[in-house]
Amino acid sequence: MTGVQTCALPIWVSPIRYLLNKRIRRAKRLLSGSLDPLVVIASMCGFASQSHLGTAFQFATGKSPGAWRKASS
């Protein structure tokens, strides 16, 4: 292969789902371990906005980012 890298993804996970899961995992760590505002955490995790983080996080975890932070502290 010339200049193309591949990653070992499970066959049942699409690349966009893999990336979203990775962003959510990072958001969970940041929400649990920092006092940064949600808008900053959204940006650090690659989300376009705080609203985008909230929607994706709620879908993935069943909790809002604020509720996750409160429960983990």
C-alpha cells in the first residue's frame, strides 16, 4: 500500500461510529476529571458545538454531559 494507513477496526463498527465512540470516551474522561466548561470539552473532543456534544453524548450514554459530570463527582 502506498501511503495509506489502515486501522484494525472490528468489522461491525463503521469508521464514523468508531470516531464518535472515541470522542465520547474522551468526553467522559474530561467531564469526570476537569472543571472545563462544556463548550471547551466539546471543542477538545472534536465536536462542532456544545449542542452536538450534548446530542451525541445523550444518545450514547442516556445522560446529558452535565448529569454525567454531576454523577461522576
